[in-house]
Amino acid sequence: MSIVQFPNPDTGLFQIVLPEQATGAQKALKEKIDELLESLKQRQSETDYATWVENLAAIAKEGFDASQADPQAAMEKVDWLAEAVTRPKSEAVPTTRPGAFLIKRPDQSDMEEGTCWQEIIFCPIGPPPPDQFKLRADIGTTLMTLRAIFPDKNEGTRPKTMTAIQRRYAAYQDKLLGIAQIGLQTPADPNSARQWLEELRADILLREGPRVKNGYMMRLGRAAAALAAVSAVVYLVLRDNPQVSHLLYAYRNLFVLLTGTMIGTWLSFGLRRPKIVFKDLSALEGDMMEPAVRLIFTGLIAITIAFVFATGMVNVNIGGLNSANLLFNGRSALLIGMLLGVSELALPGVLTRRASQFVSEVGGRA
């Protein structure tokens, strides 16, 4: 039997009859809906009364009788509706404003056609006005960001038993679904939906930002530590065993430089990105390199620049630091490597300019 019942369908009013084994969330939702319903009964003379009751009934069905009922998400929608009901008329958006979409969560038929349970389906029913078009794009971007920070290998049906990560994603998905329905479905209220979308983004950044940023720094740090350790070990072996290879022994300080470059590259991210914004959550680095690839790439550029110093093509002399001593002074090699790592984003441009200078000289000047 349905929990949401309509004793007198002609009036549109409904009542909620909970089973004996009702959960705490269901009881809390019933109390919140009953309170708003009682408030609406005092406003039957207003033109929006029927629409308010109809929307409240739809929320109640989603929270109690839907195949994947979510009382917690429904409570938030009740709060939004209560705010719309009590909003002063001067701020109200006409309830007759049509929405350009029908919004829904993927059902079984959608998932059989390849739609992931993490999606939100937007069914266009007409050309969207500019504010709804932009809101649709921003909601889509937010959804893609959520999927990037909550990757799920389960591309099929919504799992019956969710992991902690899946539950967190589902909670954000439900909030985003409600925002999309308010802003893009009839009666559409894009302005209010946009405010709630910004609040949701701020909440996601506050809750998930530290995890995403620190997780990336941990991955980058582990890879940097591993590569730095390998470089340091090679240096120590060569330093104490010059007979292994006279050529490698002559260039042993390059491994010290490489160790410093790994340290500097790890420091670089923290120095460049003291704060992140919502759009950064899906890609903390604009070039989208994986930590290990970034370290190897930066290390090879640093070694190339070290040869630029070693051959005398460029000489940098600052205080007591002289790049000409790179191959003979371990401390200089370590510091130069750290500075190159900290400046990792500038290295490709520096190396390109030196390469262009060299090729220009090879080709001769007009």
C-alpha cells in the first residue's frame, strides 16, 4: 500500500500513513511535510495554492513511494518549496513560467541502453531560454566534476548496497537533481536554482577539496620520493665506486640534481596552488599529467638544462651559487635541481628558447 494517500482526489490534498516499521528519516519527513501542508491549508485563496500542493505531493511520493525513495533528499526539497511559498510576492517567479526540460534520474530502461546510474537525464521539451540554457550547462559541469572526484567502475545499475564513497556521491547527485528540477522544469525558477547551485558547489569544495588536494599531493609526493631515492642511491654507488663507469662518475652530480628536482617539483604544486576553486576539483593540473609522468618529464628537462650549464652555453652566477660548479659541487647541484623543480612550469619555455637560439645560430644569420 502506498504511504502517500489521497482520501479525496478532487481536492488534491493527501495524507501520509507510515507503516509501523517506519525509519527515523521517514518520520522526520512526515513531520516536515505535515507542517507545510497545514500551512498551505491556510492559503487556499492564493492563486498558487494548487501548484504548491501538487509539488508537495510529488516530493512526498519521491520520499516515500518511489522505487529508490530517499527521505533525506525529499526533506531538502520540502525546505526549498517552503522557501518558495513564504517568499514575498515582489521576489516570486511566476509559477506559470515553463521549463525547457524534464529532469529525471536514470531508470532501468535507461541503464539497459548504457546510461550510468550516476547520470542525470535532461529531456528537452522546447528551446531553452538563455538563463535555463546556461543553468543546464553549469549543472552538467557540476555533475562531470562530481563524477571525476567520485569515480565508479560500476557503470550499470545503481548498487543496492553502496560504499561510503557511493553514498556521498548519491547525496550530492540528489541535491543536484532537485536543483535541476526547480530551475529547468515547469514551473521554472532558474534564479533560485542558480543560488542553490552555488551553495552546493561551495559545500562540495569545502567537504571534498581537502581530500582531493591532499590526495594528489600524497600521490605526487610518493612518486617524487621514490624517484629521488633511486637517484640518491645511484649517486652514492657512483661516488664510492668510480670504477663502475668513469663516464657516469664524471656526471654523478646530475643524479644529485635529479634528486633536488623531484623535491622541488613536489614543492611547486603547494606553492602554486595554495587555494583551489570548484572547477579545480576535476583537474588540479591544467596539463592533466599524472604525477609520475610529470616528475619524469620535469626531470628530463632539468637534466637537459644541466648540460646547458655544464657546456658553458649559459652561466648563472648569483651570490655564491655558480652554475659552472654544477658537476663539481654537490650542494650546488642539489640547489639548482630544487630551483628547477619549483619552476617546473617555466622549464619547457626556457628550454625551447635555448633550442631556438641554437638552431638559429646553426642556420646562420641573414
